[in-house]
Amino acid sequence: MALAGKLSLEGCNIVVTGGARGIGLDIARSAREAGAHVVIADIDASLGESAAKEIGGSTIALDVTDPASVRDVVTRLAREHGRLHGWVNNAGIVRNAPAEDTPDEDWRSVMAVNLDGTFWCCREAGRHMLAQGGGVIVNIASMSGLVSNRPQCQAAYNTSKAGVIMLTKSLAGEWAGRGIRVNSVSPGYTATPLLEQVRAQKPDWAAVWQSETPMARPAEPSEIAAVVVFLLSDASSYMTGSNVVVDGGYTVW
């Protein structure tokens, strides 16, 4: 098959958690442009509906921190769409605070969304994919799972994303022989509305981020989304357990 054909997601059903904004929305948009039917699964039902209308997909309310919610959503999507070809775990949050000042609830909330939520979704989507004979899972990790970036303090976020990378490798090893590929993408600083808000509020942080990134700019969300589409597609058919770093060179220093 020609490369263009391998990159196509025509006829595929792809689910993107946290797909109503930021990187998730660009992933959903790019997967739709590649031919997939995209389901935006987001805790904000209203925003999910708007995003789905924008890209020409559909939406479903999902709280990734609730295993029962995840189980119900996968069951419903399997009933409505049949085969789930791909699942992207993008939902995530960050809390910035020195470790010694981090409240218990902030640590737990970050772990609940970023790590626990990723596992709940992998487990339930994986069960369905095993039953159907295969599928693809892409987890959105972070370069912060590989390095402790500065100047901001974010021990909980860094730890959660390191866990996502190891979870990806673990599941890839378990499921490779049963038709499921599991990979992760580790973005660097990405020009989402949230990053722009932080850059405006903390220009000293932004100056450090730029000076420590060899390409001296943040990624565009579409640059992350393109890698995710590649991992969802047959063009990456021999990849599993990989963590693809897309950080403008930040982690080379």
C-alpha cells in the first residue's frame, strides 16, 4: 500500500479523551481530516458538543477519573459504533507548586486524571479491542515524564507523566501478541490557549522555556496531532511501546 493510503484513517472510529480543547481538539480535527469518524469524549459536555460540531464528529460525556463512567462509555460506544479502531488518552491537568507545599488533594487530582484516568481508559478500551481482535491506543504523556523541567515546580505532573510512559510500555508488551498497539507521545511546550495564558502571566517562565528549547518556540498543536495520526494509522504498523518525543529539542540538553 502507498504511504498516503497507510496514513489514511478512512472508515475508522477514533475516540479522543479531553478532545474539546487544546491539543485534544487538534488531534480530533486531524483524525477527522484523515477520514476517521471521531468521538470527542470530554467531561465538559457543552464544550464537547461545540467541538464535535466544529469538526464534524460526535461527542460523549466522560469523567476519566471514574472507572464506572469509563466502562459505561466504552460499552455505549461499542454498541453504537461497533469496532473501536483507535483510542487517544489526552485528558490531563497540571498543578504548579513546590513539593513541600503541595496539598494532598492536588497530588491526588493530578494522579486521578493523568495516570489513573489513562489506565481506566486503556483497560476498558483494551478489553473491547482484545474482543474485537485488535486496535490502537495512543497515550499523551509529556517531555516532563523524562526530565524535570524548570523553572516551575510540578512534581505531581512530572511523576504522573512518567507513569504514563511506563504504563504504555507495559501494556504494549502485554497486548502486542493479541493485535493491540500502544504508543505514547511526549509533547514539549505547545501553543494552546492555556500555555498562552501562562506565558502572559509568567513571562519569566516563558523566557526560560524558550531559551532552553533549541528550536526556540513552542509547538503548534497541529504538530503534535500529526504525530498522533501517524501512530493511529497503518503507517506505524510496526511500532508499539514507543514514546515519541515532540519537544523542539528540549530534552537533548
